[in-house]
Amino acid sequence: GGGGGAGKGRGRCLALGLPRRAGAPGVASAAASSSSAVPTTKLFIDGKFVESKTTEWIDIHNPATNEVVARVPKATPSEMEAAVASCKKAFWNWSETSVLSRQQIFLRYQQLIKDNLVRHIYQPGADLGPLISHQAKERVCHLIEKGVKEGASILLDGHNIKVKGYEHGSFVGPTILANVKPNMTCYKEEIFGPVLVVLEADTLDDAIKMVNNNPYGHGTAIFTTNGATPWKYSHLVDVGQVGVNVPIPVPLPMFSFTGSRPSFRGDANFYGKQGVQFYTQLKTIISQWKEEDATVTKPAVVMPTMGN
């Protein structure tokens, strides 16, 4: 079957394959930090690696050092159209491929990713890696500082951390913000970093009210040794996924991945029975067999009814 490059927005395309050296005619750097020595990647379209005809490239930084390690092409409109056409062609074979066969393909893909990640990224003894980019680090640090300005206090500060040997990396250490209020920016915006935001409630009812006043309803968790407390909490919070003595309530695939309010889009949840039903076309067959029909000697021309 064929394969297609994926992409979204302004013709950006996911490029897969082994790096090559830049220097092809018409290739322009996307940033001043790029150089002709930086390897670039090919596009993978219709089962083949192909050179992009683009003149625009995206620098890929090593988040631990902020060094440009590769460049991927912004696919041209014709390249995107070719990728979409390949995906359409591959869909019919893929749709007939069994779940077990699909699983084997993605397990091999997973192993390739692991082999490369272990070789290039993970360091022995490291518990927390860098953020994906310098811009991501700046956003996290900004929200931490904004929280302090709005009245929160830092119990553990990691936003100015420097890692020896990786001083230019996009690292943010574990951070705890206490005395946070629902009107603070660090509470209203998801930080996407190693930051724990702590709000306090006097009673269980206050905690439930705090959760339900949040505009989102993706997941929540409660820790307790009292059986009645999680029963009340689970039934009264308007949240799609509830964990009881489980920190991250993400369900196994046989259960639906749920959400409520702005944390849910569409009319059906994914995974579980709803996911199967989404891809299932129903057929209803209504039949009637009567004992006397076995002895009919001439054709019947009357409309059959339930009573006849």
C-alpha cells in the first residue's frame, strides 16, 4: 500500500527518512542559525522518500542544547496534494487490514522510535527532560512569574534552573505554586510544564464547586481512605474522567476516553464501545415465518400483516 506525508497549516509536512546534507539548488535557510552543514530530511510520499522542491525549511532544535540538528521542508502545494492522493489510495487496503496486522506494524514503528530516542536523547539517571523548544520554556516561565505577580507563592522554584553541560537547553525544573486562586492566569491557562498549581478548599463541597466552576471538564482525581467521600465526589463533579486514588485517570482502550463541557467536542467519545459503534454500520433484518406457510399450494397476493 502507499503512504502519505501528513501536515497541516500553511503547507507544513511531516518529513520522514534519513538525513541528507543540504546544498541542493534553490534550498534557502529558514533561520539565520541554519547552515549548509545541517542535515535535512526527505518527504515520504506514496511509499518512497523524495526530495522536496521547497525553498522554505523549518529548523529542528535539540531541546537539551538549543542546537539546530536538522531541517524539515515546508511542503509545496503540489507535494501536499500528492501526499493526500497517496493517502486516499492507501486507505482502501488499510481499511481491510486486520487489527492484529495493524498492531504489528505500529509495534515495529514504536521500536524504531525507542531505539533512536535511547541513542540520541535519554541520559542515564535523568528523571526529567527539557521542554520541546525554547519558546515553550519561555511560556512556562512567564506563567510562573505571572502567578507570583498575581499573589501565588513559590514553594519549589525550578524556572531558572541551569543544567550542567546543557546551559542553553530548554529546561524547567519541578515547580510548586501555592496559594493559587481561580482567577489567576496560572490556573486558567494550562502550563504544559513540570509545574504543580495548588488551590485549597475547606470542605468537600467547596472542592466539588471549585472543580465544576472550572470551564473545562477533562479529568480529576481524589485521594482518600473513606469510601463514602469518593462516591459523592465522583457523582457530583461534572468531569469526563474521575480517578479514585489514581493520579492520572486515563482509561484503558476498552473504555471510552471521555470529557465534558469545553473538554469535549463532537457527539461521540473515542475508544471503547462508542469508538466501535462509530465505525460500525448497522443493518436491521425483519423476518416472519408461519407454520401454515409450509402447506401453501398457491401464491398469495394479499399484503401480509401481523394478524394474517
